[in-house]
Amino acid sequence: MSKLAVGVVGAGWMATDYHIPAFTSHPDTRMVAFAERDEPRRLTVQSDRSLPGYEDVASMLSAHDLDVVSICTPPSTHEEIFLAAVDAGCHVLCEKPLALTAESARRMADAADAAGVVTQVGYLHRYYRNYQRAIQILSKDLIGDVVEVSVAHHSAPPSVGWYYDPRLSGGGVARDLLPHTLDVLFEVFDATPEVTDATVRYLRDRSVEDAASVSLDFDGTPVKLSTTWTQTDGVSRFLVVGTEGWVELDPEMLRGEIHGRTIEFQHGELPLVDIGVATLFPASDDDAHTARIHDFADHAAAGDRETAAPAERGVDVARVIDAVYDRCDVTREEAR
């Protein structure tokens, strides 16, 4: 089978650090071209990567017979690029959030369904090995019935200006960081959540919120989320309490208790040895960014539309975030 031809739209750090290298290294894909509106950036990447660069997705699609389009641009551009790619018969990987609103995401998912192409939204946390291990534990009901969940996800303020323009970003930290958590929660719970409470705060003089607290109800199970743009080094904690135990995890460590037995993993791996004063774990090559792109490439090469997070998942996530903004009286004009 010939390798799938890939074009990446957007040439920021997400594209150059992850998408282009991952599609280059995957055995079933080959990088063909990229598109970038900013001319100096386009010329730099064109030289550094030895790839032809184009001003926009239309020019790139006209110049090449592509099989895959990967979208690494601000959210306000996602729908237009996504629909152009789908119309050209391309499979699409799109960075989160899929769209500025659930209505936009719905149009994108419907177009992909009509075209029969493979889609995936680039949620990250599910690809950390600890999260995969936790999902396995929860799917087997090893901690019994889930009683409650609490998640804290705090990162550094974004360094790129468009994050602070609601016309381009669709909102602030809630639109930016909650999608990763919501994707995992949709994997854990076979239910559509109700937003029972939500607040957003403006900690600095910005047009979008940089702190959000959300309470959800997944068919009777309470879930509390908090997220901010305040922590330079990033903080991510996911705690699930069940009737027979608990698990708490971040991308590096997973700890918990199952029926009275303590468990501990590092990057999804059990300890090599516990010598009492120290627990030794195997070396890890945990790379969630590359894993998610390679997983999408596997599905695209196989023509398998059942990806980990197809466009339909993006619709579900967008609905929750829209409901958060509606409950906080953030006007739809601002959130778009």
C-alpha cells in the first residue's frame, strides 16, 4: 500500500514539534506540504523542513492530491479548513477545540459523516499511559461503582495572542483546557452530563476568562472540574473515588487502592523493584503527542472511522462548554 499523503495547515510549534515529525515517522504516511498564512514563518519552515509551503488550505489542496489534512490553526479557522478538507475527500486530524461552538462542530461532524472520511480531534490526556491504565481500571469496575470525580488542570498562560481574543479562540481557559478532561470523562461514563454549576473568573485584564470551576452530573455521579491559566509548570490531577477503592493520577504517577490493595504506576508501568526506601520504575518513552497522531494515522491508513475521538466527540465536548458559558452568562457573541 502506498503511503498516505499528508498536508498540515498551520506552522506553529504544534505543527513543527509534533505533527510534521509524527507524520514523517509513521510507516503509512508521508509529509507532502503545509500551509501557513504568515509569510516569514512559512518561508522559515519551508527551508527548515524542505517542504513546499502555501498561503492557505485551498492553494495546498489545489497543488497536491492529499489523503490527510492535519489542522493546527486557531479555532476560528477550524470549520472552514475542515470542510474544505472533507470536501476534497481527505481524512482530518484537528487540534482541539474542534470548533467555536457546538453548532459549528455539528456541521463539521455531519460533513465528515456524509463524506465517509476518518476524523479525530487531538485530545491529549487519553494518550498518557497513566490515563490509559486508569481507563482500564475503571472500565473493569475494579474500584466498584464510581462515587465522585474531581479534576484539577492548571497550565501557564498561553504565549500566543489569539488565545485572548474570543473571536478567534471561542473563549478562554474553559474552551482551551476542559476538552482534554471532558474527552476522558466521556470515555469513563456512558452518559451525557448535565452542567449543574459553573463559574468563570477574570484574574487578569483580558477579554476571556483565565479561571473556571464546573460541576457536572453524569447520570447521578458528581464531577467537579477546576482549571486556570496560572501555573508555569502545569498541574494536572485526576481523582476518582469508588465504593471499593480510588485512583489518583497525573501524566507521571498513578496511585490508588483496589479492595484494600495499594497500587502504584509510573507512566503506566509497575515498579521494577521496591527496596523499601525507594521504588524503582523502568525508563519511560511516554510521548502522548506522537501517540495520538500515530493512532489517527493507523486509523486513516486502515480506513477505520472508529477513532478514539472522532468529530462526534468534538460535538459532545463543545455542547458542555457552551452550556458552561451559558450558565455563566458569557454571551454567545463573546464565546464565538
